[in-house]
Amino acid sequence: MVAAARAISGKLTGFVAGDDFWRGVVAIAAFLIFWEAGSRSHAWFGFSFPWVSQVPAPTAVLQAMFRLVQEPSFWNSTFLSTLRVFEGFFAAMLIGIPLGLAMAVSRTFFGISFPVFEVLRPIPPLAWVPASIIFWPTQELSIAFVTFLGAFFTIVINVIGGARAIDVRYFQAARSMGSSTWDIFRRIILPGTLPSIVVGATVGVGITWAVVVAAEMISGGGSAGSMGGAAGGGLGFFIWNSYVGGSYTQIVAGMISIGIAGYASSAALRKIGNLMTPWLSEN
Amino acid sequence: MVATNVSKSYGAGEFTKQVVQNCSFTIESGKLTVMIGPSGCGKSTLIRLLAGFERASSGTITIGGKPVTGPGLDRMVVFQESALFPWMSTYDNIMFGPRARGEDTPEMRSFAELLLQKVGLDGFRRKYPSQLSGGMQRRAELARSMINKPDVMILDEPFRGLDAMTKRLMQEYYANLYEEFRRTTFFVTTDIDEAIYLADRILIMTNIPTQVRTVIDVDLPRPRHIEDITENDAANAIKMKALGLLHEEAMKSFAGGSKAAADFIDAYSRRMVKG
Ligand SMILES: Nc1ncnc2c1ncn2[C@@H]1O[C@H](COP(=O)(O)OP(=O)(O)O)[C@@H](O)[C@H]1O
Ligand SMILES: [Mg+2]
């Protein structure tokens, strides 16, 4: 433990003090300065840079964010999107993991389900939006469904791949020590697949964020949006609404919020994943 | 455990590869039988047949008179590379077998403790395999097999790939374990010194398709010490004899059916002998 802690703190100090850290700082600073100068090019230099001059300046975006974090409606939007992401994501885990395991374990089941799965998989989740609005009774459900699809296929593919990649010697060893089929499933297949489940979940939640935002834009913000609440329809609808209302700083502020939310979700899942697979990290 | 006229081939038609041919031998109970043969001659294939993971193309394998039809609790295999479960601690790995059979009893737990001490892993019980050195992993695996008290222990080059120091240490650990429990053991190796140090009987195998070429009894007194073996005349005589046979078999593998290559090797070794 002590050694591990030392190694981690060593890595951290190494990173903070190291070249990579300073390169990163300089790069981000340069990017922000270029962005600021580009946005204000008309005021500062008397002519407009192409493209960047249309984008609100970082300082303006920062101000907008300051205002937004004090508004309950912004938090409501964030909350709604987060809720949809997690509904879809958990549904995808709940259905995807058992399905993937069943497909990996049973040749018959694999033979039946995989062709269907492979036909559906390449369809982008967003292509499902119109159909799911028609088929699901509420907007809320149709958004959650599309979100579900975003994570579902990634999770299933990872589970199948992970379970298949388990070394055959583990099965031989378990069997020769008297394991029953159920025991092998519980103590070999499940933990053996866990690292891939973690990877699938981490990637899947990222896709989920991408999908939920687009679905909210297309479908008009779900129940809250259709009721006319301008900022109640999730972050996707919030961005769309800001666009319609001409508030460009809010668009960028909304984008950054999604970036942060997506990063936080992936980081949280990675953290949970590391706790669940201690044999991979403790060295 | 008895193998009678066992053959095994892979593939079909003109791609058939005969790996084991008409191979017969006995693993005598209470003894440590070592099988030694050139690399790639089919030793691991034989092990898979004995373990019951694969079926012989022809011939029979029996244990205590009953034919082997699949893996069983009466035989335990330790593989060439470590097959410890990476997601379990050393202790959980060792207790795997008892738990699989619903025998997580106080007796089993204290046997696990004894084995942990015997293989020198008492302080590493909570570590995962990836946190153990190569030698420790093999020892953990030995303990994981021993706890199941199989009628026959089967080990496939368990110390291969370890550095010389670790390997020697492992051989000593292993000889101690064997001398303590005297479990019927089938031990495969390519290392003649290891074979002589550990064996009661040595089976020398021919090249692929493999069968037993010669059986040598090693009646050196136990407990043995590695230093004594190198100076023991009987041991050295066995070593010379075994090396001669193994050299012949290894030559066959170089020749590989090519007359020109065989002639070349023959001429070359003659010149070597003349000096
Ligand atoms: N499943 C298999 N299919 C085809 N060939 C195999 C298979 N297993 C082993 N062989 C062949 O059998 C030969 C002997 O292999 P092996 O038993 O691993 O030798 P050893 O353990 O003595 O080094 C090798 O040439 C290998 O190519
Ligand atoms: Mg081998």
C-alpha cells in the first residue's frame, strides 16, 4: 500500500512538475489567447478573422457560465440530461451484460441472436429518433430509448469479446478442481469479463452523452420542452434554444457543460471500475 | 495410472499430424515419474490426454483400472505457464478447489495455511498473481493443486522460463513438498538435472511422433540434495546415458526427414568426435 501510494504520488509530482504538464498548460493558454484574440479581432485589430470571429470570446463565455450556474433552470436542464443518460445507460447495462454473457456462453443463443444484433448495430442511434418518437408513448421514453441504444451495442460487444477472450486454461483448471457449470460462470466467467464490462461502460457512457444531446435537439426537449419550458428540456434543448434565441455565449457555455458532464461520468465509471477490478491496478 | 498403445493425431486427410504414436507407460503409485524428451515431441499433448482434456485417437488410459474419459478430481494438472486466476488473491486461488466442491471447512482452511507455509507464501496470501514473481506464482499453483489431494499430480514443465537461481529454489521447494506428501506424480521436463534430482523413474521419450524410448530407475536415497547429485557417480552415469539418448532424438528433429540434412549432421558429429 505504502509503495503504491508512493508510486502514485511520485507519478503525480512527476506529472505536475514534468515537461508534459507545462506543455499542456502552455498549449491551453495559447489556445485561449488565440480564441480570445480571434473573437475580438474586429475590436482589437480592426478586421475580422475568418470563422473564429463568429465565436464568442472565452471571457464572455465565462461570464455566461457564471450567470448560468446561478439559474435553477440551467441546473434543471443538466439534471434532466443526466437523468436521461443514466436511465438509458443503466438500462443498457441491465440488458446488455446478461445478453452479452448469454451470447458468449451459449453457441445456440449466439447463432440465433448475433445476426439480428449485427444488422441492428451499424444503425446510428440517432437514426432511431423518428421511429422511437412514433413507437414510444412519451417523448421522455423515446429519448431514453435512443440513449439506451447508444450504450447498449458497445456494452454487448465488449461483454462478448471479454468473455470469449478468457484463457481456456482457466476453464480447464476450474473444471479439474471440481467446479460446476454455475461455479465456473460465477467465479471464472463473471470476474474474467469484468474488465471488459468496465471498458464497455466507460466508452458507452460517453456515447450516451453524445446521443442524449442530439436526441433532445431533434425531439424538441422531451416532455418539459414540449410544454414550452425554454430551459427545462435538457442540455441539448438548452443549446438549441440558445441558438434559436441568438445567445451565442450560452451555446458555448452549454457545450462546455456537456463536456464537463461527459468527462465526469466517464471518470466516475473508471473509478468504480478500478474499485471493482483491484487485480488490474494494485501493482 | 497406465497408458497403453496411446496414439494421438491432429487434423485430417493429408494434413494429419501424428504427435503421439503407440505410446505405453505406467505412472507407478507413490512414485515420482519424470518424463523427459526433446522440445515439441508431444509431451504436453500426452498431458492433455492424461488430464482428460482431449481424447486419444487410439489406445487407452486408465487410472486405478478405470478408463479416463474426461477431467476428474483424481488428477490435477499444473500447466507450463501459470494458470492462477488473476482476479483472486493467493489464498482464494488455493481455496478454489475446496470451495468449488463446497468444502470450505476448518480442516481445509488449516490445510491451506500449512501449504501457504510450505511454499513460502504466508506473507503473500492477500496478493494477486500479478503482484507475485514468476517463482511465487508457480508455488501458489503447486499449493492450489496439492490442496485437492489428487490421486495423481501432473506437472507440465512447471519451472520452465524461470531464471537459474529461482529454478533451483523451486526444485528444492518441490522436492520437499513431494517428500512430505508422497503423492503419485507425473512430472514433465526438458532439464536432465531436474529429472535426476526429482525422479524415482525417468521416461525418456523419442522425437515426434513420441513414444517411450527407455525407462531409467533412479534409486538415489531421499531426501536428496542438489549438491550431492552433481557429485554422485550413479547420478552422473544416469545423466550420461540419458544425454546420449536425448541427443540422438534431438538430432532426428534437426534432420526432420531430410536425407541430406541427416548426412550432414552425421558427418559433422563424426568430425566432432575425431576432434
Ligand atoms: N491442437 C493441436 N493441433 C495441431 N497440432 C498440435 C496441437 N497440439 C500440439 N500440436 C503439435 O504437436 C507437437 C507437439 O506439441 P507439444 O505436445 O506441445 O510438445 P512438447 O510439450 O513436447 O514441447 C507440436 O509440433 C505441435 O505443433
Ligand atoms: Mg510442452
